[in-house]
Amino acid sequence: MTQNMYVKMMQNKIDVFVKKFEFDKERKMDEKFELFVSSLLLKETGANSYKIQKGIVDGGRDEGIDSIFLLINGEIVDDIDIIKERIHSDSKIRFIFIQSKTSTKFEEDAINRLYMGLRLIFEEQKLQNERLLERATLIREAWKSWFVLTRREPIEVEIHYATLSNNNELACQNESFSNRVEKIYDFFHSIDLKCKEFRYMGCRELDNLHRKLNNYSKSLNIVDSFKCREETVGAEYGFVCLVKGLDYYDFITDEHNQVNDSIFEENIRDFQGTDNSVNDSIVKTIVKGEQENFWCYNNGITIIAESGSRTKGQINITNYQIINGCQTSYSIADALTGLPEGERLTRDFELIIKVIVINSSKEDEIINIIQRTNSQTKIENYAFESYRNVHKKIEDFFKNQLTNPYYYERRVGYYKRRDYNIDRIVTPKSLLQEVYAIFYAAPSIARNSVSSIFDSFKEEVFSDEVNLEIYFICHEIAQLVRKSIPEYSKGMDKKDSFIVNNLSLHISRCVFSLILKKEIKAFNYMNQKDLSKRLGQDIFGLLDSESIQIDEYLEQAIKILRLVLDYISKENRSTDLSALIKKSDFDSSITRFIARYLQAGNFEELKEEIKIKDSQIQIINSHMTLSRVFKDYNRKFKKISSDGDLRYNFFERVMDVANSVEYYYKFTDVSIYHNKLLDIAREQDSKENSYENRRKYANEILTIIDEIQKKMDAHK
């Protein structure tokens, strides 16, 4: 097959991808290619197009790097504020750097530029590209936090260089290329980081990755088995198998002995760690040589699969999920990975595995299986929340919006595993964030740790009485904002760039009120059957029909947030934007500014309020400074008034007070006090420097200071 044929095939796949994810069709081919490559490499994370686009830094002065992603425990992290709370002793941290070029060959110069760009990032050199700087700051903060908080698990660095070359063989075999890549490995080694791989990807490699991610199957060696129910059309069937522990270990891990997290997406609980007493006992059973009794100590593993077959020594399953046995599986992996390979062979054991083959369309039966196979142990918090009736109603409501259907993933991984458009998938946690940010007008609270706010507000937000249109309105506005934001991040100054890249929930909250043309109190509307009538307009119908032009509202929202940030920064005398958005009055200031804007119909009054506030703050700052100065003067002149202390040059001290008043207190007429102080200085200087004179003038100055202080207090 010719090079041109490979390129054409890959371009067709990219076009299908762009259409599926509803990206702007007018994008240039190199932009489409960057999105396509990043999406393939990050598909395991479930990242939507908004998160993918946030990672792309391509543009002027990108230093040879097109995309940067930070992953902590398998999840993309975009918010610098939550890095420290996510990193702990067992955290798995990955830095992913991608270079995507539509060239039909790999180039040495591209690797050279990439090498220099990586050095600029990790040596904390100045970066000119604003988007590159933002992503580099994330990487730097995670690196520092890892160094301070934990060094137990090494950070893994991945570098992917993708082109439309036929394949990667020529690059892999090129000695000059290898030498340049070796410099990158050496650099990371010198800064105590592990460069896991430098990967060349041409059309063939990208195509293989694309195929692999869209379907998967695996074989598992078995000791013995029996079949449960004969295979018939539409009915479930399965196998109960006795399996060797080492074979199961190979089944759940990759070539790097890392557990494949994706096969546990429908398990009701994530791994609880070996600090859990049950998991600890599983590990000890293997490590301490009691493994011959493992099969009778352990309940075994339950797997569901879309298809499956059995031969004499194997079972073969496709698109499978381990729905019960996550704790057992990770504990087995933890125990065996920690043993030397030779000793690992002496620790083999047997366990029981149940495989259920069920059609993926039988959602209710799959839920039933998951619930019943996980009923032996108490399940906490979020796990079963999505089985409540309200979540089923939301799922049906979202799916049946003919113009804009969404897929509400009340069970983790259900739609993602079936390859639905990731941008049309909504999770309960993200929906709660959006509702609390937009309808409750509390984006700063919603922006906090998703798990903690879910536990705090799930009963309040998810109720059978709530009008389902509210959920759709909030998600659709947030989705429209996320899709539009990337175009607004180009050519912005630092503050506006911060807003569009970090405050999408705040922007969405503003857009809702701007569309509605008023501020509302959420609790007055949540249970209204005729929501449109109560709101005064059919905002649901407008959004569902896609007749709203979001750009106008987006621009207004960004301007409002800019003014709020200006206002808060002046009030707090700080330019740290990340700290300012955590202020308790940030959300209330947004509400006030929106109300003022909707009332006035323009931004001039809001800007005037900033000026007034600026003037007030300058007065307050001057008052504070002068109060500190007066405190010192009071001490000095009280001493003079009591003992006529000769150590002070009296004239100079009086002039200091006069000059301080004139310099710091500019906002009220203080000429009378200033003149009095000058008169005292001249009079004292012309008279005898006696004990009595010093006491007399010191008392007069103390009186003046007291009068100015009272005037300042009244002016506040």
C-alpha cells in the first residue's frame, strides 16, 4: 500500500472522528490531527473534547510541543488548586507530552525542538506561549508536590511523536534519531524523573491503536470449568472456572505489570488499598506462603462479557468487565508484583471465577447482577447513588431529547465502553457540579473537590420532585460554554486567559442569568412543573432547539468576571488570581455585578463602581499607613510631654508629622492640621529649647494627632 493511501485512510478516520465529536469542521488539518492523536492516547481516561482541547498548546513559541497532559491516578488534572490534595504516598503521576505533525515523515529537527522545549519547562525558564505556560505550570506544580509529599511511586513521563508517515520503522532504526532521543532520556534521569517511553507513531501505529481502543478481547488459561446454562439466543449463559493465580495475574496486568484499570470500570468500588484489613489479609495469604488455601478463603471473581467461548484449557471473552473482585484483583497484583520473579512462581494458587455472558443492551439485568454480586459488603456513598429512581428518570429524559440527546452515565463506563460520543456522555458528579454552579449560583463551591460536594449536596440536587428540564438546561449551557471557550483563549491577556481556562463553571453561571435576564433563587423554582412560565421564558425550548447564539452571552460573562476579579483584587490587595476566586464573597460579587449589569444594560456603571472602590481602598490603605505612623509619633511625643527628652531633634520630628499628614492623607481637606503643625515647628524653632517649651508643644502635637485620628475614623 502506498504512502498516499495510508495518509488518505487516516484522514478519513480523522474526519469521522471530528464529525463524531462535533468539532468545528473548518479546523485546519493539523489541528484535527492534534485532537485525534491526543484523544487516542487519552481515551482510557474518558476525557471529553473540552479536556483534550485544554491540553493543546500548539501555536507560536510552542517550543516543539503540541499537547501536554497531567494525569494523577489515571485522571486528567487541569486545576492547579487540587494538585496537592490529589497527590499522596501511593499516587501514580504521569506527564504526557505529544508532538503531532501532519508531515509524512519523522524529522530530527522536531526531536531537537522537543528536547529544548522540555528543558525549558523543567528548568523553569521563561515561556512566551501563554497556553504552554499554563500547562507547564501544572507540570511544575505536580513535580514539586511529588517531590515534597511523596517519592514512593516514580513519576512516569511519556513522549509521543505522531506523524502521517507510513509507519515508525525508519525512525526507530535511525541511529541519529536514537542519539537525540537518548539525550531526552538522559535529561529526565538527571532530574530524577523516569521517561517511560519515547514513542513514534505513524499511520499504521495510529490505526492499530484506534482499533485496539474500540474493541478488546482476551484469553484466560483455566484449570477446570463447567458451563452454566446452554447458549441460546437472547439468554445469559456463562462459566464457573478454577484458575491459577499467576494466570489471572497475567490476565489483569499489561506488559509493564500494571493493572489494567479500564476492566474495573463497572465494579461498584475502586481499590481501597492494602491498608484495608481484608485486602491486607489477601496479600499476606500469598506472601506468607498460605496460598494453597486461597480458593477457600476468597469469594472469587465475577466477570460480565458481551461474548465468550470455552475451549479445553481456555476461556475467550470480548468487551468484558470485572464487576466483583476489584479488591481481590488489586491485592493479588500488589502481592505478586512485590515478589521477585523466581519467588513469584512458588506462590501460585487457585481461585474461582464466574463469567457471565450477557447482551450489553440488557441494562436492567446488568444492574441487577452488579447489585446482587456486591451485596455481601457495605458499599459507601456514591456507588449505589446512581441506582436511585431520579437518576433513571434523568437518563431517560436526556436520551429522549430529539434535537440534543445526551447519555447520562449513571453506571460508570456504560456508554463509554459502548463507544458513544464522549462529549454527549454526562456523569452524575459532573451534572451536580453544573446544577450547583448555574442554578444555585455557587460556581466557586461547585468547583471544589467533586466527591466532597457530591456527598454534601446530592440529596438537595437530585430529587424525584425536581423538574427534569433544570438538569438539561444546566448541562446544555455548560456544554455550550465548554465548546466555545477554546476560540476565546487565543490572543487574550493573562487575566482573561485565566478566566476562560479556569472558570468555565463561573462563565456558565453568568450565561444562565444573562439568557434569563434576571437573577433567581433556586429553591423557588426547583419543583415547578411549568418551569417556563415561572422563569418568564422557555429557556429549555431555546436550548433544545439550538436557537441560542452563545457567543454574545459568553463575551458579556467574561467581561463581568473580569470586572469582578478587578474588584476583588483591589479589595484584597492581591494579584494572585487562584487565591482570589477562593474568596468567600467571590460568588456573591458575581451575583451583584450581574444584577447591576442587567439593570443598567451596560458595563459603564460596573466600571464606575470599580473606580469608586479603588478610591475607597486607597483611602483605607492611606488611613492604615498613617495610623501606624501616628502610633509611633504618639509614643515619641508622649515621652517628650512627660520628661522633655532632649535626645530628639524636636523641629525635625514635628516636620516629619506634618509631611506624613500631607503625603498619606490626600482625600479630605487637612490643610488646617498641616498648617498648625508647620506653625508649631517654626514657633518652637524660634524659642528657647527648654523643658517647658518641649512639653507644651508636644502636648499640642498630640492633640492634633488625636483630632486627625478621629476625622479618619469618621471618614471610614
